[in-house]
Amino acid sequence: ALAHGFDAAVVGEGELVVQRIAAALDAPKNLLTPLLAAVGAIPGVLTKDSPVGHGTAVDLSPDDLDALPFPHTSYPTFDASLYSPSGLIAAGGMMTSRGCPARCTFCANYVTGRGYRFRSTDSILREMESLSERWKITNFPFWDDAFTARRPRLEALCDGILASDELSGATWTCITPGNMVKPFDLERMRAAGCVAINFGLESGDYNVLKQIQKGQRPEQVKAAVKAAKSVGMVTINFMFGFPGEGVAELS
């Protein structure tokens, strides 16, 4: 980012850091300390003058995701028709957790990390109900990397959606690894309005999956896809061109 004209860049999640940047911008100006130098001194912020390694080891990730405000005031800046013809889809989707416990070697998830943090069921339902009431949203794409990683959370959320009068008839989609879901999870999700679950399968070859540390086996992948297909909700992602992957592995 700095090589393309930006004055500063934030390493990792930005909610807590941007507050410090705003405070630095609003603070009385010190003629002895240039503004950019003041911003660059904030942990987690990089500028062109930052020493090598500055900010890369700083963890300013918010621990309490429920404390973050809903981004509803940004909705007028979106043209909802670009996301769906009806305009009734949550533009940009929703995030109910951050991080992914998987260790896939190809993943670029350096921002939210491998630790798994998640919002409470009450917080998620309040955001969904608010979007439904304020913007008439009826479809909610969840963009979590591992939506089903914690089964009690998944079950509580499905139960909450089913019990909500405001979300009656609402639909939603999610993303998860193929080995983080069971057939009975899928049935409950479908009953609660899930219309598509996007599996990151990447490969059906045992050796390729092992090489990329996907943490799942071909038989797990097949079982998950079969179960999701039986209840009418499946999308799958494959990746091609892993080192050493040839025609046999793709077959």
C-alpha cells in the first residue's frame, strides 16, 4: 500500500488502531513532531519511514466482537441492486466470527489469524433483525471463514433464527471447510433458512490435501457434499495448480 501512494498502512485488524489514528489527527499539532511521524508512532501503523519490522508483531485485534457497532450507517452508500436484482440482500454480507482454526498453507488469512473469536447469538440476531427492519433485508450472506467451527454456537444461532418473528422467511448462506460440519448440522441449518453452504474443498486427492495441510480427507469431503446436496444446499470451491499437482491428482 505504501508503494502505491498511501501515507500509512495498518497491520492486522483496524478498528482499535483507527481510533488512535483519529485521535492523533484531532490532537493539537506539535510543530516539533510532524503529523505523519505521530501517526507512524502508533503501534500497528506503518509509514515509509517506519523501521523494518515495526508493527508486524503488534496484536490490536478486538477481543469483544459484540462491542463493535453494526455498520448500518454505511448502507446508503451501497447500490443494493448490484448485489441482487431484488435489492433485498445484505450488501457486503455479515461477519459473525473472525479467524479460522484450520492451517491451510495457501491461506492469506494473516489479518484475523488462526485463533477463533465469535460474536454472541444475541448480537448476530440483533444485527439481522435490525437489517430486516431498517433496510428490508431478507437474505444474509455470512462471510466467516469457518462458520460451523463451533457446533454449540451454530445450534444456538439456528434456534434463534427459527424463534425470531422478524426473521420469518429469511434466508442465508455461509462458508465452511468440509470437515467442520455433520449431516445433522446441515438439516438444522436448512430448517433455519440456509439455502447454500460453500465448502472450500480445494482438492479431492489425499496427497494434495495433506501437502496443503487442509486437515480433511477425500472421504470427509464426499460425505459433506453428499449430505448438503441431499437437503438442497451446496456450493463447492476447488483450487488448481498446487505444486506437484498433475492430471492424475486432478482426476
